[in-house]
Amino acid sequence: MNLKSLQPGCVIALGQENSPKMIMTSASGSIAEIYMHGAHVTSWIPSGSTEKLYLSSKSAFGSNTSIRGGIPVIFPQFSDHGPLPKHGFARRMDWQSVITQVSGEDVIAGFNLLENAESLVIWPHPFSASLLVTLSQKSITVKLRIKNTGDSAFSFTSGLHTYLSIENIQKVKINGLGQCSYIDTTMNDRPVFIQADKSLQFGGEVDRIYTDAPSDLIMVDGKNKLKITSEGFTDAVTWNPWAEKSAKLADMLPSDYQKMVCIEAAVIQKPITLDPQKSWTGSQTLSL
């Protein structure tokens, strides 16, 4: 399929391992791809630019797997912060397409996930999760909404585990985190530090949870800059596995740590509690 020939809007196509995906194309020529498996954004190419999301060439795409790269939806548990499987189950399940729309220069696609027999075994709560993706000329917004559809309250943690494509990790800076408190999860006791430097730079493995993080961050990658804006998410996570850990990951090339960095909008330290029929919304916008 020639993506450049697509008209503005959304079409369904078969992706890796014949897994269905939605291709979004705006009138300005920006493109995004979202797999139904996990409602997982795997590609974002702004108008006149290049791919901004990292996607591993070794990633699996089949049933009950997790795609390595793009923007995984983390729900109802972030990482190992609880008794559920790591990062919960939403990224491993098939979502339903519920809306596609062209609105001026923007293209919008919506997806929905409800509880099922598999989820209720490990997390006994009825819920509705919806993901709304808005593609613009120079930006993409991913909005996650969780609703409690049951008759008792539940709590959860969540995140948009965004993998960004970069030229060289040793030239990357993340601005906006100076003087912020963070948990260093590379250390067994997970100590808390204050970032003294104005910019976060990478010279080894980094896995940090910045609590009560600023809503606006800037990633500088050589001459390229990307603004990351979040709403509703109180924390920010930064991650790069570096050489040793990257070599141990079965679904990444050993050298891939050099060309990716995760900057994630998350809610971890203060879990969200929803009473029956109440909802919560969080979003992340990437913009040139």
C-alpha cells in the first residue's frame, strides 16, 4: 500500500503477522498507524518530517503479546507496582474501533475496550477504556479515558509508554525536569533523588519515575526538538535500557538502545480511585 496516495481519513489494513491496523492520514500529509491489538500507536510521521516513534524490528504482533515500541497503553497497573502482570492487560488485548472522523485538518480515531472473561479472572472489575487519537499536521494527541461501569469502587495506575525515535541517545537532552523529585528504579531499594541538572542526559541505563512532574517537557535530539505535553497524568517516566539490558531483551536489537528513549505520561505514585459510574481522563500530546 502506498501511504502517500491515501486520502484524508482512516482505513483498515493488515500489518505485521496479519494483525489489523488503522492507517490515519491527514490533509497535510501526516500519517499515523494504530494496531487494534492494544489500540497501540506504532507510527507517527508529521507532515514534511520523518518517523518520530521507535518500533523494534524484532517485536511480536500476535495474540497475547506486547508490541515493543510505539505507544503502549498501560492499564490497570503500571509495571510491577501491584499484583497484576507487568503493565496490566490492556496492551495485550484486542480493542474495537468505535469512531473515525475528519475534522478540518485533523483526523480522529477512537477505540474501546471492555472487561471480559480473561480480565475479570485477574482484575474483577467491570470497566470501559477508550482511546482517542487525534492526528494533526505537526502533532498527535493520545487521550485515554477510564470509566468504572461496575457497582463498587476500584483503583488503578496507568500510563502511555511512549517510545521516541532518536538519532543518538548520547546527544539527547530532556528539558523541564530540573529540581524534580524522582524514584530511581534501577536500584533495588528504589531511592528518591532530586534532579540537580536542568536537563536529563544519558550515559547509562536510566529508569526514573518523576513524581508530580511538569506537564510540559522538551526533548532535544541534536537539531531536532519535540514537545511533550500531558494532562491528567501526574507523573513522568524516562527510560533507556542501555547496552547490557538491551542485549538481554529478546524483542530488541542489542544496539537499539542508541536510537530510542521512552518519555511516558503516567499516574503511578497516587493511584486513581473511581467510584461507580465515574471516569478519569489523561492525555499526552507530541508536537514538533
